[in-house]
Amino acid sequence: QVQLVQSGAEVKKPGASVKVSCKASGYTFTNYGIRWVRQAPGQGLEWMGWINTYNAKSNYARKFQGRVTMTTDTSASTAYMELRSLGSDDTAVYFCARENCSTSTCFSDYWGQGTLVTVSS
Amino acid sequence: QSVLTQPPSASGTPGQRVTISCSGARSNIGSEAVNWYQQLPGTAPKLLIYNNDQRPSGVPDRFSGSKSGTSASLAISGLQSEDEADYYCAAWDDSLKGHVFGIGTKVTVL
């Protein structure tokens, strides 16, 4: 069965960086992209970007451009999301999700369990 | 402020039909397909509807989606207690060149 397992919770100081991993299993990793979405406490979902696991091309939300990097290790079927220059408003649960595309739309059909990143001095 | 507009809350009694609206613009819903996600408390979102009205396998047919112009709707018929959750609409926005979500609608079963 398809599974996405994310790394554990992190506590970071303002200005630091965090790197979250997302290990996929149960399907051919390079056949689907990986999307990253975050959710601040008590707030809604926010799309951060996605990475094409076949050719490593990525597309980031404008809000995060210059501060986020999404990468993959295809040999380990693992995707990574690194966010730099953390501020308190980056405190959130970060989700990875498998990106499945039909002819007319892309959607996230399987999700990781989420990784809580807390930014605090 | 989200690009896609949803009511913050909706409610109904068991067995009732509840409808959630999602309003957007020509650059998103008006030209792109809409997907819906269900998020139970403390869990990751789950895909509920994709491509406006398609249900993934395993999603009960009590859930249905539709789209017209720059608006979309999610309907839950035969409301059940386990349907208490947050529901998000989502679509690609061609102006922003990114996916956008609604603010989410909290459904309460009275």
C-alpha cells in the first residue's frame, strides 16, 4: 500500500533552517511528484510547492521562493523540503503528499502524517 | 485571505444534506478543475473529490462535487457523525502559478 512517512518533530530558533524528509513506499517513486503543504496552528492549508521526482524540477509558491528548496533522493525514494531563515510564523505542521495528475488536474492522493516544526527562541 | 472563498462553518443533523460552496475566479476555478479534501481533527488531509466531481475509490457516494463557472460545491448527503471535519477546496491558479486552497469549512453534526 502507498505510504509516505515523514521525519519527526523539530524545534528551531529564529533564523535557523529545517529539513523535513518524506519517505515513500508502495509505488514507483519517480512516477509521481511530491507536493509540500503546510498548516499553521488553527489555520488552513497552504501550498508551498512541488517537485517532479523524475527530473528533479521544482515549482515553488511565490511566497517561499528564495527560502525553500525541495529535493529528492530517488535511490531512497525520499523527498526533502528545506526551509531557511525561519521565523515564528513558520511554526506549522508540514505535510508531504503524492502528486497525481490526470489530463485536467493534479491532486494529492496520499499524504504523509505531517511534521510539526516549532520556531521559538 | 484565501484566493478561494468558503464559508467558515456549516452544520446539519444526521441524515441531512449539507452543501459547501467554494467561490473563485477565472484564473482558478473558472479555468481549472477543483479538488476537495477532508481533514479530520488531528489528522492529515484526505482526498475526497478530484477533477470537480470524481470520487477516489473508497470514498462513499454520499460525497459529491460539482462546478459551474467560477464556483464549485461539495455536497454531503445522509450526513453522519463521522463527517465532522474540515473541508477544503483547492485548484490551480494560473495567475499565481500555484495551487490555492480555500480557508476551509468546519462541518458540525448536530
